Amino acid sequence: MNYTTHTQQAIATSSRDEQTLAQAELYSHIETQAEAVALTLDPLTSRDRRIIGEIIEVQSESIRTIWIEGGITVWVQLVGSGRLPFDRNWFATRVAEVKATLPETPLERNERLSNELEKACTVFGLYHGEINWLSFSTKLFQDGRLVGFVGCSQQGWYARPRQYGVNRVAASAEQVIASLGVRAAVAA
């Protein structure tokens, strides 16, 4: 019976150095990708980051995430790997204070108005067309039929049954849609 013996060849030093460099480059690439994925999964909104940045006096872009440890300490993780601990009660008080004074950005305003409009449309069984984000206005439809135009300005929510005419103003999206004569959808 024939036996084959395999021997391991010695790897040249330059080849070993190249392999070490390639491995280090791969690890660096994997770490970069993991950080990018971790950032997209983070639940902090841009407003959250602005509030935290205001409290700890750093740029909002430098805040990676926060968490509470032991129900007592709020930890703020910074992008540059630094971590800052804060008393939970003190931090909560400061968040409330800063929230009250921090102005809403146009994006945050549009998100808030869009959410309110979606809820009101659900109540009335309506859907809306594409929203003009600069003026926050859109068309409302029910069963493919145009119901009217709705939007929100500095005066509040407004609606009108035709493209041109007098606006009906109300305090909420639901109230302004009701002013168009639309009845709330009845569950079957």
C-alpha cells in the first residue's frame, strides 16, 4: 500500500508580512462597516441628538448613542469612543428644559404634521396625494374622488373644497377635514 506524506512549505517573510497587512486591512474594513450599520440602527433622532448636544455642550453629530445603566446612570457614547456618565434624574430634568426651548426644525415640523394628517385621514377613510413639503399642502381623496385641499400654515390647519376659494381654518387636521363635510369612517 502506498502512503503519501504531505509537508508544509515555509512561507517567505515578505509573503507573511503581506498576509498580515491584508488581514489588518480586512479587519479595519469590517469594523468600519459594523460602525456604519450600528449608526443606522440607532433609535436616536436628529432632535434627540440636538437636545443631548445642547445639554453636554457638544456638536450633535458627535453623539453616537445613549443608554441607562442600573436605572441610575445615563451614559452618552460619543463618536470618538468617549463616554460621559450623568445622573438619570438630573439628565431627565435637563432634557425637559432643553426640549421646551429648542425650536423645531422644518423637517421635524413636516414629520409632526405628516403624522397628524395620516391619523386624521385614517379616521375619515381618506388618503392624500403627494405632499408639497415647502408649503405643507396636499389633495385629499375618498374612493378616488377629490374631497378637497388641506394644508398647514402659521395660522394653523386649513382646508378648502376647491383649488381656489376661502380657506377654512381649524386647530387640528381632524377638525379641518370635518369642515369639508366628510364623515368619519364607520368600522364594518
